[in-house]
Amino acid sequence: MNFLYKITNATQEEENIINDIIKFFNNYSDKININELKIIEVVDKLDNDSSGRSIRDKIILPRKNGLENIKYKHGILDDKNINSKLKMLISTIYHELWHVSTWEKYEFMYEYVMGGKNNDLYTALAYMYWIEYVAHIETVFLETPDVMNTFCQNFAHKKWNKNKYGYSYFIKILPYYLVRANYLNIFAKLTEEIISNELKLAVYEFDKTSKHLFQNSNFSEIEKANKIRDIIVKLFEKFG
């Protein structure tokens, strides 16, 4: 199989692993377009210990929290359900490929988020939120249940504090919680355990609105994100 992308800064073993994983994704070609991918760069680590990053037609994969110590005996298909590190890498690459595949569809929002300090904070958060919400709806099925459960537990039991940017971090990771907790059928139980009653109510509102918007074909993606912006503004003003 010939791919159009190139891999940089990788060992031969890392390159083989990446290529094997992307070959495996032929099973999901209706969700992603591998031909949109032009380059994969391997680095030692990413900020905030991120497991992957994408920008336009490029994916960046770290060794730390990513490619490091990945081994498999029988092949991607046979080992992915018994090797948690391999499954995490598969889900990361698939998720980042989704972003590459949808860059044109969400280009205005992607570029706005990357645009810098002069952009409206509420709009940038809303665009970031909506892209990640849809991304996780489309890719969560490949994630590792134990990792998702730990993330959701940490989110629900975290003591959220407002900083000079309001609840920006809460908003940034909220879509991950909503999709994962619903996927694992632990949303109702965990959300009730959120300490702040105001934030608990906000989580319910974001969840209900996001589900409705995702199913609604009458709005454009930007219009959907702007509906999310309205909730963000209300949340920030309430805690102002």
C-alpha cells in the first residue's frame, strides 16, 4: 500500500508502527481521509504531556505518552484489545487523522482558534469546544475504557477554580468528559458527584444542548458553535 504522507524524525521501528496503524484504518475510511495527510513528525515530547497534535495536513506524535515502548506480537488487529499502550496510540492517531480529514470543513474555526490573542475568548473557546465534541463523538469508540474512566473520574471530582480567564480550562476539557462519560454510561452518576452545583448544572446544559445540536442538520457548524458560545458567555457572566 502506497501512502502520500512522509514520516520525519522517526526510527525505522517507529515508522513501521505508524504505517501499520494507518493501514489498519482502512476499516474506517468513511470517517477519515488518509490522503489529506502529508506529514507525520515524531518528537520526543509535547507540551502538557499531550499524546498527539495536528495542524492542517500534519500530525505530530511524541515518544513520551505515545510511541515509546510500543510492542506487538501478532499485528495491530490481534493485539489492540490486549495491549493498552498500543490501543491508546491507535486512538490518538485516529483522532488526529480525523482533525486532518476535517480541516477543510472546520477551517474557519480551526484557524480562528490558532489566530492569536486578539480573538474573542468566548468565540475561540466555543469553536474549540465544538470541534472537539464532534471529534470525540466520531472517534471515542477506539479509545481505551480504563483511560476514559480515569479521565472522567478526575473531571467530576476536581475542585474547579476560576482564574483570570474564567473557567477556560473547564470548557476546554468539558467535551472530552461529556462524550466519554456518555459512551461509558457513567454520565448521570458522575455528574451528580460534581462538587459545585453551578458547574454541575452547566454540565447538564452543555450536554443537552450539544446532543441536540449534533443531531440538528438545520444549522451550519459555525452556527452550532455560536449556540455553544451563548452558554459559555452565560457561565462566565454568572461567575463574574
